[in-house]
Amino acid sequence: MNHADRRLGSRLVLFAVLLGSSAALYAIQIVMFHRAEDTFYYLLQDAAFLPVEALLVTFVLEGLLARREKQHVLRKLSMVIGAFFSEVGNRLLAQCVAADPGRDSLRTAFADPKSWGENERAARELALAHRFKVEPSASDLEDVRSILAAERGFLMGLLENPNLLERESFTDLLLAVEHLAEELGYRKDIASLPGSDLRHLAGDLERVYRLLIVEWAGYTAHLKTHYPYIFSLIIRTHPLRGDPAPVVT
């Protein structure tokens, strides 16, 4: 007998025991009080309310189970986003910040985590307020290409994760990064590209930059609330700092 058969047998036994116990108790009540009409009256009354009870229990349980499942998915997604920034995102963000002529204002805005790390929405809005512009050199684009080429398999694996459906903004970021990787991969010699093509690649990098910093800000604020020990390390080492260092001073 396999596990499924044993489980079904146990349920049938439990069903029989409970049903038998109920019938025995009703029989004892009739024998002791000799009021069969009242017994059947209340039995029918209780039975009439069973559909309502089943309806309430079903909705409540479904809501609780759905909430629990969503929380489980979000925790897994948080791990995926963390892995992305650890493997690729932080290095890519550092390249974008280095190519941003207005990076000083962005660094000033994110200098004090107490002013932006209270919730994800505030952090994202602060990031969106920045005027995104990048002026990468051919050497900068070569560095970005090297990073993305080395992590291409990792990025493709992330895109196959079904949990990404719960966070559209992160999916958009991965698609933008993948597009940038394809664009750079097609160029053999970036240094010899015409200015028009370099501007096109800068536009692709700028799109990644905007999505990347907004996702980073929201994710980091989420960590401050739920995982402060991880947040502490990120605040010491993130690319928006002028002097990132893991050492606690």
C-alpha cells in the first residue's frame, strides 16, 4: 500500500469514527430525554446552517492561505533580487553612477538612510526624482559588456523564475539589462563606433540605470524593515557612496 492509499484509509477511518460518535450521542440523547422531535428539530436547524458555516470557513481559509502563499513568494523573490544585486546589480549600478554627470546630487539624496529608508514607496519616489543621464565612454561600455557577458547565464536563469510575475518592475529591469547585453554583444569594437551608435547605447544604459536605481532603492528600504543586518552591510558598501567600505567604523 502506497502513501496515498494509507492517507485515504486514515481519512475514511476518521470519518467513520466521527460520524459514529455523532450518531451515538444523538441516540443517547433520545434515550435519556425521550424527546425525539426536539432532537430532530435542532439537528435540522444545525444542518440548515452548515452551508453558511462552510461558506464562511472557505472564504476565510482561502484568504489566509492566499496571504500566506503570497508572503512566501515575496520572501523567495526578495532572495532572488538580493542575489541579482550581489552578482550583477551592484557592479552595474557602479558603472552607471560613474557615467552620470549628476551623480553628486544622487549621492547627496541617498546619503542619510533615515530620510529615505522608512518604506519602499518613499525610496522609489526619491530615486525617480533624479534626472537620469549617462555619458559613458567607450571604455565604460566595454566594462559593462564584460560584466554582462560574464553573468549572461545567471541573468537568463533569473528570467526563467516564475516568482518574477509578482514584481513587474524587477522583470522590466531584467529585460532592459538583457537587451543592453545583446546590444553590446553585437558590437565587436566599441571604440570604433560612430557617435550616433554610442548615443544609442548610452540610451540603453540610461534605461537600465533608471530601472536599476529605483529597484535598488525599494529593495534596500525593504531590507531595512525586514532584514536590518543585511541593510547594514548594503549601506556601508552600496555604489552611491563616495567611499564604500565594509569595515564598521
